Amino acid sequence: MKRFLGVVVVLAAAYGLWHFKLKPAPEYLSVGGDAGLVISHKTAGGEFVENTLEGFRESLKMDVGAIEIDVHVVKDGAVVLHHDPVLSSYNCFAKDDDTRLIVAQQTVAQLAALDCHSHKIGKDYEISTLDALLEIYAQTDMSDTILLEVKVWDELIENNPVHVGLNVADMHYNDAHVAERVYSVLRKHPQVQNVQFNTFSRSLLLALRAQKMPEEAFTFGLLYKGHYAPHWMAPLALVLRKECYDSCWAPDYAEVRQWMRYNQISTFIPNFPQLDNILFGRGFRTHILAQKDGLKIYPWTLNEPKDWAKYQATDFDGILTDYPKGFLEWQ
């Protein structure tokens, strides 16, 4: 018990220095300048229902450089737009509905028949397909990059308390199958080349690259939050009064930079709060910022002026935000 309390005290002291890493502009005011690549995260998921055709169309009207979407491969081999692997009262059903449906185990027809409601935005929505989105995109000049986050197994899915009682293995298919199905949709639209694949899964990222044809211009980025480490991060979560699932992650920036360099991955998408953390900020500066060597860094997800100001003051190349319209007006 004494040892545990000692750890808590030390971490509490560290919490006092929590924001030493990234300094915002005074009063969170924009200092102007180059905004970098502005990325509409989850089709402007704070301003419109996330991962929808409506959000995609509205994002195309904005002065952004990229639009990020999340996709799952489902039971009939189609690729659908959705962030979470499970449909529940959190993201689809009424608040008093205890239904939980695993997205990967449904067909397109079954998903299209659902009456989903976004509690965040307060609107009903339909679950659409990647194919339908690319049909819209192909009618534009295709100058906005599509950041395609492909969902399979990762530690975030495995350790999410929302998934207790469900079989995580049912939430995804193997890497080769997922890559093949995603490419099958993209290749129906060969004019669409301005696409970057992003995923937390390193094995899937390499499987996607292995299936890319030489004439295809697709690029690859690694999403990163480190490893789930509740055995030693739980005291910090307790001090911060946060759920361990949100806070008990330990990045190893030296290891991930070496992996990206070895595998020639040129885009890094780190979790922004970890970069502003006394425990991990130095490692990020030393192994990522000081060793960019052409690496593009797009932190996720920055949704408030205090974070936008820190973004401006740091050597980042782009910003993922659920509020691209708000960021552009602030900028």
C-alpha cells in the first residue's frame, strides 16, 4: 500500500507539470501562418454526423486538404463507413436500448435497414458504403486527399470496456481479406488515387502495402497510441480522474520511429494528449520531432482552441479535427 501511495504522489507531482511540453498562444489566440494540412476528421464528425455522405459532401465544400473516414469490412465482403466496431445505444440506438450489433457480422442490407441516431449531433443517419462515397468523390477534382482508416483488430478494440461480453474475434476479418476487399472497391474507381491508408494495426498496414499495384499511388500512415499498460498507468488515471481505457496507454516513440524507418512509413498520426504529457513528451521530441527526416506528423484529434494554439506552436504538418469549419474560422 505504501508503495502504491508513493507512486500516486509522484504521479500527482508530474500532473502539476502536465502541460510543460506544448505551449499554447496567449489566451488561445491564433497566431496565423500556415495551417498545414487541415484534415476533416470522421467527415467533420463534430459538425455533422460522422462518417456519413452528408458529412463528406459538406467537408468537400470546406477549405480543407484531406477528409478522413473510417471503414469496416462486413459479412458480405462490402466496405462500410463507420467508426465503432459495435452498434449500441452509444452510436446508433436509443439510450434505453441495450442492443449491441457487431458491424462486421452484418450485411450491407442489414445495416442499411437500421434506424440509427447520432446522439452527439441529434440527427438520424444511414450507414453508407465506401463505394457510394467514392462515386461522389470521383465527380470532384479529387484534390482533397482521402485518409482511409481501415478498422481491424487492435488493442483499442480489445480493451474497450464497451465490448465486455462480446467476442472480439467477431469484430474483424484477417488482414489479407480486409486488404483485398478494400482494394476491390477502390479498383472499381481507378481514377481515384489520392488516398492514404491509415490504421493502428501494423500487420494490416503492411498487408495493404503488399497488395498495392505498382501503378497505384496510394500512401500509408501509422496511427499510434502505444501499448495498453494498466498495470503501471492506472495510478495516473486515478489522479486524473479518467477512465483507464482512455489514459492507460504508454507510447514508445524510439521503437515506433525505428519501425517506421525500417518499413518506410512516411506518415505518423500520434495521439495528441500524449504529446502534451510530462511522461512521454520528451520521447516524442527526441525520437519523432528531432528525427523527422521527411516524416509527416498529423496529430489526432484536436477540437478546442487551446489545442489548436499548441498545434500552431509545434512543428506539425497537419491537423485532424472534428471541427474543421471551426478551426478554419479560428485560424
